[in-house]
Amino acid sequence: MTPEKETRLSIIFISIGYIANFVLGLLGSTFPWESFEQMTTWQIGDSMAIMASVLASRIVGSRGQNLAAAGYVLLGIAYGVSFASSSISSINNEKMATVLLPLLPAIVLISFCRIFPSWLRISSLFIFIPFFFMYWNVVNGTYSNENISNVLAYSSIQLLGILWVIYFWKDFKRKTIIN
């Protein structure tokens, strides 16, 4: 397989992973809270995001953007924490809240990625805010699955994945045209 074909295939899998994570996140929220269907849907979505993050690390690393590549590795770990926080029929809120800890350096490092426009690199840093409130609520015993910070936290990181996909494709097409 040529490097161009492998890169294209990688971006296809990144697209599938981040889009599936977004769609499955929305779908999971339609099921009864902590039901088998909800947990399974969310775990599959997290698995897809882990795959996409690992592949994104390879793509940006091959472009010489090692800080961003390390950020995507950390993002895969953060999605792993999210995956591990749920079982077949429940969520461990304390584990879930700790997603913030690897997410913080992940997003900071990814914000150095020159594939993305400045507005996306800067605005992605605001993703911490709802995760911080979720973390704060768990630590202080005021967490509720109905808090708006939960919806904003997960939907914003999932939407960010879709925005990254758009710019991975733009970069691939630009690079293909140049070559």
C-alpha cells in the first residue's frame, strides 16, 4: 500500500471513529439512564474515539507535529478512562470525572496542531470548562446526571472530533494536490 493510500485509509477510519462517537453519544442519551443499551452504546462510541485518536496521533506525527501527536495519545487515554467508568448497567461517577485529568494536557497539546485553523485551536481550549464543572460536582457530592455541564462536556468533545475530521480531509486534499 502506498503512503498516500494508507494516509487516506487512516483518515477514513478517523472519520468513522469520531463520527460514530458523536452519533452513538447522541443515541445513547435517548435510552433509559444507566441501561444496558445506553452503556453499550456509549462504550462502543468511546472505543471508536480511542481508535480515531490513536490514528490521529499517527497522522499528525507523520507531519512532524509531535506535540499534537502526543496530545492525541493522551486523548485516547482520556476516552479509555471514559470507557472504563461504565459497566454494563452503571456509571462510576468518580472514575468518569477523572476524564478531565488526561483530557487537559491532551487538548493543550492538540491545540498546537497547525493543520487546524487558529479559531479551532483556541476555541478547543474551552472544552475544559464543562468537564471542570462535572469534576467539581462529583468531588463536592453535588453531581447529577441531569447537570447541563455533562451534556456540554461530552457533546463538545464529540463535536470537536468532527471538526478535526473536516480539517484532516482538507489537509489531505491540499497535500495531494501539491504532490
